[in-house]
Amino acid sequence: MERICLAEDLTFSRIIHGSWRLREWNYSKEQILDLIEFCLEQGITTFDHADIYGNYTCESLFGEALALKPSLRGQIEIVTKCGIKLASKYGLKHYDTSKEHIIASVHQSLKNFRTDYIDVLLIHRPDPFMNPEEVAEAFTQLKKEGKVRYFGVSNFKRSQFNMLQSYLDFPLVTNQIEVSAYHLENIDDGTVDLCLEKRIPPMVWSPLAGGKIFTADDEKAVRLRDTLERIKNELGAETIDEVLYAWLLVHPARMMPIVGSGKKERISLAVRALKLPLRREQWFDILQSSMGHEIP
Amino acid sequence: MERICLAEDLTFSRIIHGSWRLREWNYSKEQILDLIEFCLEQGITTFDHADIYGNYTCESLFGEALALKPSLRGQIEIVTKCGIKLASKYGLKHYDTSKEHIIASVHQSLKNFRTDYIDVLLIHRPDPFMNPEEVAEAFTQLKKEGKVRYFGVSNFKRSQFNMLQSYLDFPLVTNQIEVSAYHLENIDDGTVDLCLEKRIPPMVWSPLAGGKIFTADDEKAVRLRDTLERIKNELGAETIDEVLYAWLLVHPARMMPIVGSGKKERISLAVRALKLPLRREQWFDILQSSMGHEIP
Amino acid sequence: MERICLAEDLTFSRIIHGSWRLREWNYSKEQILDLIEFCLEQGITTFDHADIYGNYTCESLFGEALALKPSLRGQIEIVTKCGIKLASKYGLKHYDTSKEHIIASVHQSLKNFRTDYIDVLLIHRPDPFMNPEEVAEAFTQLKKEGKVRYFGVSNFKRSQFNMLQSYLDFPLVTNQIEVSAYHLENIDDGTVDLCLEKRIPPMVWSPLAGGKIFTADDEKAVRLRDTLERIKNELGAETIDEVLYAWLLVHPARMMPIVGSGKKERISLAVRALKLPLRREQWFDILQSSMGHEIP
């Protein structure tokens, strides 16, 4: 599988596996291990997590599986996040990007994963109460201690990215954002432009719009389904999912879609999408179906 | 006529002639030549085109007229654009800013104009599927070959401009944007600010709002007409068109309005507007009529 | 009181006194002097003005009070603004950031304050008709002549700030913006991010939302009042005003709230807010009450 370079000694697999629903799958650690190994066979080596996924349980579930075969750690990249505190644990949902919380969260993540380093740590959400000097101190300390190799952000808009970057001595390596044929906001508002300008490949969450395209009855979803169905047939693809993944994969920003499924077949179809020769006209056909009007 | 410096050896006439409706005028090549010579007498030396104007015909119409008097080529600046593919030719309207298409489009434009160089080539619209590395390669090759002297963009927002610029070894020389007393979007959203920051004078399309101000019944148009009529009288101008042009011409961003008319009288009145001493209070009077409320 | 560093030899008191309603208080010059001295006792040394406050009268009222005790001038920082022309004096409200007007306005301010220097001059509003070269010339001349020590802006968005800054040889030292728990626009749109990125502490106007929070019946105001009331009790504060000030004061951007009151008690409570240990969860509780929904 194609690999994307994020830093001198860091590459990600073009397709990333996401664990935000890992707990819901109710897998045993053997089953999770099996899923990880299936991903590796497919060429997927990058695994996306967050401290809070599964109400603070997914990192551990993944770590327990990994502990069954410790040699796997060197073959994968672990991405995790911090900065959100959930109501379940803290009474009121809020963000915390204090130095203290970032470091404590990473220490807990290391324990959960049974590893001694995180490949990339992301700030989960732009925090309107962020003290960028504290974030910089936390990142610098974690890097120096070898606990986190690289840093990035998630859901950051341009002003937020530029602001935080200005406090760091090293470049942020990615911005994990929501993009899909259904959700164009980050294309429209210049967030993807900034990724291209800064030469950072975005990780992409909800590449299938959380399933909305398959089930929703709103006009946009209906229009999109029709177009995707037609283009699926033109391309000889098996599912419109593949077309949706291809729509991201052919984009010049080197988007890395996160596949959040525990089913091997659904992981495979994302991988198959890498070979789908979606053409420029088809890309715009899908775009315009989503917009609901012709481009100007 | 005042000339605006865009690069060390490139100046534009303050008023630019635009050819997007050239085909509709149904002029013979002699008539088009006459129009070009009329422009030159008025001091207008810069002519704005696009590959797609008149459904891919306007460049040729202009080129045929130019061929009647080849010595004119050295006296004018030709601006043209590429990057849009029309449904009439391509089945589905879409953008194409691939290296291949940019170069092919310029080659066709050179043939159409019967010239061996374009003064300034613009990317017609921000392309959400743009590969800026390909654009940079195309621009660099065309520059090296002497086929295009300078490059710019059209309708680019700040993030799009900064992104593309970051891939180029030379500065973009203009951004062609829509601005008029009726259409304030590019003033409101910071696009004009960016032109000032980057020291690039914007070319301005639809300086008369495509005629909306003269005919539309919406409240904004009615308010504007009243104010323009009053200020026309204060200034002793003959038409509100002149006031609309003056509103752009007195702005510090060195806006270069594009006059898209085939009628000599309408070209003349844009030129006359250069001498209209529109005062700051009047500029704000017009602005506030457009906004529909007082400035804060 | 904590002091905020804006430049090598310029600090402001964390709480700033604002004079935009100075005329309405109908104070004698002795009373105004008493108010100034009260502020100084509290540690407030920075006084915010504008040429136009009180329909061009507030600077003089303050200056007359200052003249009663000239030794005070060296103990305070005077901030004033220019760039708005009111209808009362000019027939039509408009902006004027011409070199001529900036310089004339400062000369008048110096007379009004009976001083020979202004500490910081702000452009009052982003002027869509601004000629940044003229602003730069005016600033440079005023600085050279010692009439103004430092320069800033007010109500500038990111594109406006970056544009003007690019014409200046010295950094703007502040952006005076509206921020309160009720008015989140400048947090949402990246203006506060830019302040952090540029390392400039913002002066904050309407920190209590002009009283809306106390009296308005809209859902947002009602929600906010409830939350502020609850948190006031949690913190043992006396008024929700203190909680509102604290909400700004604990923010990492080093916001400097402007207290625009002539009543000593209301000034004191802003000062008391400096010691209110508002916690992160409480900050977000207030934020979410204002937004009307949970953070994502």
C-alpha cells in the first residue's frame, strides 16, 4: 500500500484504521489481534485512537490485544489524542489542554497501549481556552522523554493551526479533519488549503459521512446516492463506499481516510478503492451533487 | 491614462477592456479592430479574455482582428484564463488545472490570438481539486518557454491564494475578483485586504454589477440608485455608471475595472470616471446605501 | 495589580478604565480627578479614550481633570483612537484614516488631554477605504515626533490586521475587541487566535456585554444568568459581574477588560475579579451556556 510521508522518519499507510467504535464490536482480545493482523496484511499499519474513545476504554482493548504479540508494536504507528474531558468522568464535558493534563493523558495512554511511545499525539479539538505555551511545554517534554515522537491536531481551523504552530519549535505533522463527499466544510473554508500550504497530509474522519449517505432521506443524500450509484457502475466498483473513498484518495491533498470498521470486508473495500481510477469529471460530478448546484 | 505596475516590466492600463461578450456583439473583424484602436486611443492597452468566453470563440475573434494589423500586438497586454471546462465541450462543467490542461489551453490561446506570448495567464476559478505542484510545473514551463510572461488567479479567496503562491517561485501578479458598490463580498471577507497585503492590484469584474443596479427592483438596488443619482448630480457627472467606476477607482487597492462593452460611449464613460473627484464621504455614502445600514 | 507588557517600555494595568460614557456621568473636574486617583489606588493606570467619545468631549473632560494635578500624567497610560468621523460634526458618519486626518486628530487629542504624548493610538475601526501607506506615514511621523509612543488597532479582523501590519516598520501592540461570555464572535472567528499568534494582548470592550446579560430576556441571556448565578455562589463572589470579568481574566490571551464605569464600587468589583479562582470547568460551563449547546 502507498505510504504517506509525514516527517523524515515517519510514514503512515494511506488507509488508516480507526478504533472509535472498538468497544461496540465486543471483540475478545484474540479477535482484536486478528483484526490488527488483517489490517497489516492489507498494508494498513496506522491505527487511530483517542483517550476518550469508548468512554476511555478503546486504547486498553487495543493494548491488551497488542500484548498478545508484542512484536507487532514495531510494525505499526499509533496515533492517539487528548484534550477532551467527558462528562462521564468529569461531570461536565470540557476541554483541557493544560500541560498537566496533556502529560497525564499520555502517561495513561502509554499504560493502556502497553507501549513506551506514541507515534503521533493530536490535540483532539481546538480549545478556546488553550494556553499555547503550556501545550508547547508539554509537547517538548514528551518529545524529549521519547514518549511521543510527533504531534498534530484535529479539527483545527486555519487561525487555530497557525496560532499553535507559532509556539512550537517543530512542525505539526497532520490535522485530522472531517471530509467526505457529503461534508465539504473543510474544503470550503480553506482548512484543506492550509494543509496543502503547510505540506501536511490530513487524516480524514467520517469519510463515509457516518453512514448518512446510505440512509438519510435529505435531498443532498438522495442526490449523492444517485450519482455515486451511477459512477460506481461506470467504474465497475462493487459498492458506493469505494467511490466515496476514491473521491478522497484521488484528491491532491494526500488525504488519509480513517476506516472505523471492525468488519474485514469493509476494511478491504477501502483498500480496493485505492485502485479505483476515479476521473476528474467524476470527482466534480460528485462534488456538484453534494453542493446541489453547478460550480460557478 | 494612469498605468498600474504589476511587475518590473509589466504595467496595465488602469481601465481594462473585457471580451467576455465579444461574440454577442456580432462584430466583423474590421469592427473589432476599430474597437481595439478606439481603446488604444483612450489609453486602454490591456485586454481581458478567457479560453471559454463566447463558448471558446472570443479569443479567436479578437485574434483575427489583431491579424489585420500585427503591429498592435506590441502595444497591448493580453490577459487570458484557463481552468474551466464547459459542458458544451466536455459534457459536464468542471475545472481542470492539471499541468496537461493548462499547457494545452495556453497553446490553443496562442493560436487563437495569433501571437507567440500571453502577457498574463490566470487560473479562472479556485479549483477544489487543484494540484498546486502541477500548476507550478505548468507555469514554470510556460514561463521558461516564453509563452506566458506572468501569472495570476481569479476569484481566489485568501486561503486559496496563499496556498497556490506557496508552490510558486515567482509572485502571482493579480487576482481578478468581482467588486462593485452592489457586490461587497470581496471587501467584506478580506480578499481585498490580501491584495493590499501582497501588493497586488486586483482586476475587477462586473464593476457595474452586471447591470443589476440599473434595473433590479430589490431594496439594495433601489437604495443604491438613489444615492448614485444624487452623487452623480453633486459631481456633475453624466451617468451613474461613472460614479460606480469612480467608486472603484478612488479605492487605495489600485483596482483595475474591466469594461466589458463593445460600445465606444460606454468605454469612454469608464475613462471619464478616472477624473471624477469622488470624495471619501461620498464613497461611504454609497457603501452604506449598499449595506443598508450605517457603519458601526 | 498585575501588569501586562505590550512593548519593551510599555505596560498596561490588567484592568483598564474606559471613558466612553464620561460625559454622561456629569462629573465636575474635581470628581473626575477623584475617580482617576481612585483608579490609581486600585492599581488601574491605563485609561481608554477615543476622539469621538461623548461626541468629541470626553478627552477634554479628562484632560481638564488631569490639569488639576499634572504630576499624574507620568503615572498613567493614555490610549486614544481616531478614524471615525461622526455625523454630528461631518454630516454623514464615515471613516477617515488619511494621513491628514490621523495627524490632525492626534494634535487635537494632545490639546484635549493637555499632554504632549499619547501612549497608544488605535485606529478605531477597520476602514474599508484605508490607504495603509498613508496610515504608515502618519504613524511613523507621529512616532518620530514623540507625539505617540505606540500604535494599535480596534475591531480588526485577521485579514485587516495582517494587511496593516505589513505596511508598518514596528509591531502593532494591541487590538481592542469586543469579548464577553455573551459575545463570542472574536473567539469563534479567530481574532483572539491571531492576538495569541502575534503575541499581542487584546484590550476588551463591553466585557459585561453592555449590560445585556443582566436585563435581556433572550434565551441566551437567561441561560447565561442562571449559570453565572450558580458559579457566583460556588466561588463565593458577590456579583455575577465579577464572574464575567473573571471569565475574561483567566483566559490565556491576557485580555485586558475595559471597565467603563464612573462608580467606584463597579470599578472595585472588576479589580476583585482578578482574585476569583474561576476553574476550567466553570469557564466551559459559562461558554456552553452562551453557545446553547455542548461543545463537540
